[in-house]
Amino acid sequence: MDKKEYTYFDSSNVEHCVEISKEDFTPKQQDKSIHDQKFKTKPTTFFKDALKRFAKNKSSVAGAIILGTLLVLSVLIPIVDFSDVDSDHPQELKLEPKLFDAGTGFWDGTKRLTDIPCDTSLSYTDENGNVYYYPSASEYPTRAVSNLSLPRENNEINSASPLVTGGYVNIICDKEVYTNDMEDRMDYKATYSSATYNFNINETYGVEVVFYEGEPEEYTLGNYRIYLSYTIEGYEDTTFETVLRDFDEDDIDIDYSTYKNEDLMAEVKSSLAALKEEEDSPLDTDFDPETATLKNVQLYFDVLPIKDDVADLLIKTVTFTTESTSSKEQDMMETISISEANKTLLLGVSDAGYWKSNNATVSLYHGTSYVCDFTFDTYEAVYGNVEEVVPVTDFSDYVTNGWISAVPDFESASASATPNDYFEAVKNENTDSYCPVISINKVTKTSVVGIVTYTVTCTVSKYKILGYTSMPRFLWGTDNKGKDLLKITFIGLRNSLGLGLLTFAICFSFGLIWGSICGYFGGTVDLLLERFTDLLSGIPWIVIMTLCILNLGSNFGTFVLAMCLTGWIGTAAITRTQFYRFRDREYTLACRTLGAGNSRLIFRHILPNAMGTIITSSVLMIPSVIFTEATISYLGLGFKDMQSLGVILSDNQQYLTTYPYLILFPSILMALIMISFNLFGNGLRDAFNPSLKGSE
């Protein structure tokens, strides 16, 4: 048979004819040997392959590195950083973050302050003749102030201060009324009254009141009246009033003109005479207004409320005058006057000339001050060198500590022009490192009843007084209790991660077992377990958390318990879904046919295939726990006996605008935790996915 023809029909019923010859069946490689070829790759395990795939995911590796670094730092920094965070440090509150030396302009422990009132008594003049004013030395020590700007006048200071002058006394009536009826408004009037003094009715007293000069923009000036209140000798139980300027019922707005009364006593005499003529007058028929003795005289301002608004009365000055040549009378007039609104508002209750209010909020309006901008070194202010008195007994302690060899000769020093020479003579080698006294500037000797005492004025190093051997610097600054923010943040990170990891371990293990049982066995077992899970998940987690904290306290164990009560439900649900997905696959049925038991099917065949999805979803439980704890802390139910990121953020949230670094650094750390866990979880998902085994 040399050739044969083979005929067939294709799908379109077209006939085809193919010739087949003997040569078509002759082997083509008769002269070559056939054998197995060597594998080009080495055999590997599932976990080695997973690690290889994880390492190829650069973002996941970066997340793992960040997580590992934060874990190491959370352990090392609380150990390596020797700053004390177990107690408060009231002298070191809210220090700015410092990494570089002052003057760098960035991360150097300084802050730029603007529009700060100046103290005109503290000034210096530069070589060009420009005069600069420092801010208040008590609040901003001069040694810590640099880069002063030229002073600028500010006429909008609305709070009384020793650094402010002028302004207006703002009497505010903020009572809510819903009518313009005079009688109803009288029930809610606000009053402002002078101190109590005795006037001679036969003297000529006058008063002048200067109100707000100009049209107000943000204030609604209310209807007002001015009157004198007083008692008369023999009628001490009765308070009399003489109205100097009455309410104008037809005019709700204030009269801007200056009120002036040149003879108050004439007004009082006229008022008493009219009162004597009234029926049922409290005055006797033989009462003579010309000889009355006035007591407890007070000048009153009444301000009526305005319908659906806030009423104000702005007073610049109140000037009492007298024609008496008596210095006592003149001093009394000056004392009860308001020559300057800011000065009057600063007077205390016990001070002469005090004005008081009733049902009124009284504040300064548009006081004048000089303001400036400057750079403030918070570290120099707290730790710098300062001149102060050092008790003589401290020098004996310095001898005990070995900082000086003997107590300086204060007898000789008190008479010497250079008292520091006596201190230099007794200094030891380690004095400069530990002794807070840098130099003795002055020694004053006093003798009382034969007892001699010395007052030693020294230049001292504040940081040495606080127990430091060198000027400290806090990389993240200090918090509102003076504690090192860097250390307490990483202590909080350690506690938060510990809470998250422990909660994750418990919830993941329990949820994995629960979900495996539900998904593998199904049927009645799944139905019963799922109904229990539904009941438990129906309870809001905030209720469970709150009940646990209220009954067991805000401690670490309570938080773990509260988180674990319902935290495993999510892992269980994902595991159950994955088991339903893989339990009836062909390879599972084949294994069961070959005699594999339930445990082998679960742990060797189904679980490895489902682990990628389970791990990805469950690993985010850790940052979720951290954020949950932070939420609880914001509700005031956070840890009471330990730090955490949530507690730190909760304590510092009020300083977001004034000291933003107290929120910024812990927030960045929490954001890093969230992002890193997310990247790390995505890498684990791909690494533990068996369908990707061997892929690039």
C-alpha cells in the first residue's frame, strides 16, 4: 500500500479527500535518545513561596518595615528616653518641639508670636534710633525674646490688661426679652454703680459722663438712665433716688451726647423737696432738704434690654468734681471717677474706687495698647539663666554634694565689690556641671535684734535647678502636664498595639474556629451557631463597651474583654463564607473519597485556600481596635491608669489651634499605623493565595 485516499465531510457537509502514504507514519527522530530533562527550578514549600511573593510587593514590604520600626521604637524609646513621665512638671508645660539649636527657624523650640501687647516700661533703642518695646516680662522673659518688630498701636483691645490704656467700659445687658414694653424690660435691667461715699449736701458737686465717640458697628446701644442712690441721716432704712437722666420711652437708641450735671446737690435738694410734698411721703413734715446729711451716695447706670438683641452702654469717663478746697474732698472725687476705663476694670473688690455691676456683663471695649511681633524661645524662658535670691542654706547642700569645697565667706562678700570672687574660690571641678549657681552678684547683710542674716542674689541656671545636667531638648515638645510628648506617645503606641495585637489574637483564633465549624458542617450546626451570632451582633458595641467599663473599670483587661466579646464575629463570618466556597470543590471531594478526615480537609485543603481573604480582612482588626479605643477615650471612658494614643489625642484636642503639635505627632503616628496595616494586609492576601503559587 503506497497511497490511500481518505474521504470525510466537515461541519458544512463539504466533502474532503486526503491522501495517506506510508511515509506519514515513519518516526522523525529515530537517531535521538529520549530521556527526562532536569528541572530548572528548585522545589519549594507553600510558606517559602508565600514569602517570595510577599517580598515582590514593594508597598507591602514598606508597610511591614514601618510596622516593624514602630514596634521596635515603642519598646526602645520608653527605655532609652530617661525623661520622667510618671509625674507632672508644671514648669515645663507645652514646650515647642526642638531638634536644632535656637535660631535655625525650623524645629528649634521657638515660635513666632504676633500682635502681643507691649510693656512700654521695657524698651531699648537700636543704633538707628528706633525704639522697641518688650512684651510683659512675667509672661515672656526678656532673655527668651528675639527678632522684635517695631511697636504698632492697636485700638481694638477688648479685655482689661496692665498693658492697655483707655477704652470704654462696656455695660452689657444680654437678658432675653420679647417685648419693647418699658415695665417688662425694667425687670431685666442691668446696672453699674460706683462705690459708696458720703456727700455734704451744702457743697457743690458735679458729674460729667462721656459716652462712646462715634457710630458703633457691632454693638446695639441700649436705652439707659443715670441716677443717684443715697440714704439720709435719720432715715437709714430708706433708700432715696434722684434721677439725673431718665429713660426715653420713645427712643430705644442711646443719646450720644455727653451728659453733664454741674450741681448734683441742687438736683438732690429739688428731688427731696418734691418728695416731701407728696402724700404718704417717707420724710417728716419738719424735714429740711437744706440741712440733710447724705450717706452711702452712689452713682448708678441702668441699661434696659432690647427685644431679641443684646444692649450695650459704652462709657469712656465719669468725672466727679467739687468746689471744695479740701484735699480729702478732692481725693474722694478723683477716687470714684472713671478717668480711664481699663484702669477702673482692673481694680479689685477691696480697692478704693471700685465699681460693681448687677445683672450686667462688664468688659473693656477698644482699649489701646502697643503690640509687637517677636520670636519666643520656650526653652530659654524655662531653662535659661536668671537672677534670683538663693537661700544661704542651699550652699551647705552644695558642699554636701561636692559641688563646692566650703560655704563662701558671706561676711567678706557683703562688703566686697566682687562677691563672686568668694564663690569662685570654693568651686570644685564638677561645679559647672551640677551646681545651679553660676555667679554671686550681690550679698546683702541685715541685722535684726542681733541676728545677722544674708540675702544672696545669684545668677542661676534654671535647668540645673530642675535636675538636668545640660539644656534639655524634646523632639516632639512637652504636653499640658510638662511630660515628654515623644516618650508618652510611644508608651501610648506600645499600649495601643498591645491592646490591638492581643485582641486580634483572641478574636482571630476564636472566629477562625467558629467560622470553620459553621462553614464546614453547615446544616443544623450552622443554623444554631449563626442565630447566636445574630443575637450577639445585634447589641451595639458601644453599649457592651460602656457596660464593661462602668462595671469593671477603665483598665487594659476590661478593654480586651469588651473588644473580644463581639470582635470575633467578623472573622467568623468571613471564614464561614470561604468554607462554603471551597468545601465542595473537586479536590476536596477527591480527598474525601481517598479517605481524608474532617481535620485534614479543614486544615490542609480548605483553610490554606481561604487564608488569604481571611488574613486580609482580619489583620485590619488591629488598627480598628486602636481607633475604637480612641473613640471611647473621646467619650471620657478611656484608660485611667495608663497612656494610649486615644487618651493622648483626647487630652490634647483642646490645643489643636494653639499648640497643634500636641495633636499633629500622635495623629501622624496613628495614620502610619492604619496605612501600614492596610499595605501589610494586602501583601499577606496575595502571599497566602494558593492560586498564585509559582506566579511572578
